[in-house]
Amino acid sequence: MSTKEPTLSGDSPLAKPKREEFARLAAKDAYTDVAIAERLGITRKTCTRWRQDPLIAARVKFLKKQRAERTASEPLLRNITAVNLTRNDIIEGLLAEANAVKPSHARIAAWNSLAEIYLLKARNIEDLRNGIGWTEDELEYANRTGLVPPRVAALIGATKLQDLAEQDFAREQSRNTKRPRVS
């Protein structure tokens, strides 16, 4: 029997991104309400209130069930522990290691590997355009304001996310018109 997914549109509380993110984090069972509140910039009381909201509770239940079904169908995933590292943790770790007095080549190599895994190293302007190399704070700023963070904007020549999307669309259209048609 399949459970119907709680709605994410219209006047639903889940239409609000913070509430959907709350449901996603709560479904993981890897975070306390205090950690979720801090991560989302809300109070612990709000977490408690949202946990009691029937639609949000249904969404959490749905996401937990979905995760359980996925884990059951993929036995190797059962023993994997969730990683609670953020982009900022990696950046701060690299900074702390870089400022350490003693040599720390192995630790720096490990942090650099993590930075690559988390796509924190932009190799070119295209990577920056795609959000690779942005800090967590820059991503949050862009989502909240619709603006490209100043550090990135100076490099890619777009100040609004909308401008960035339009430039990407124009570039894709240009690529498509330059390709010869094969009949």
C-alpha cells in the first residue's frame, strides 16, 4: 500500500522552504531540535510547534518511510552513518589547519579531498556559475535575496540569479544553433 505524498504547494505549510527543510532534517533522525533550529534560524519552540503540525508530521513520516524503503532495497546503505559536515565546516577546517604552527600535510590533504567531494573547489568560471565553490553562507544569501554573492558576481559578471539563469539559457541556445543538424 502506497502512502500519498503530503502536498507541497498552495497554502500548505510545506510550500514554505524552511518547513520543508525542517521536515527533511527531522526525517533523518540525525539532528536534535536544537540543531535543526540553529541550522534553520528558528527557535526550538518553533520546531516543537512544527513537529505537532499534522501536515508537517505527515511529511516527516512520509520521508522516513521513503528512506526506510530505499535503505531496505539497498542493503549496503544500512550501515552508512550520516555525515554532518557543512561547506562552512570544511572551509573553517582548512583555515584552522592553514593557520596551525606545526606541519600538517596529511590533514590538509584530507581536508582538500573533502573540499573536492563537497564541490567546494571551483576549477573555472563555469563551476562558479553552477554554484561550485560557493560557501554555505553565499548559497543561503543567494536563496534568500535572489542575488549572486558579491565575491562570485565580480567573477562571473551577473548580479542577480535571474541574470545568471538568462545568461545560461542564452549560452545553451547559442550552443544549440552552432551545432550542425544531422539528418
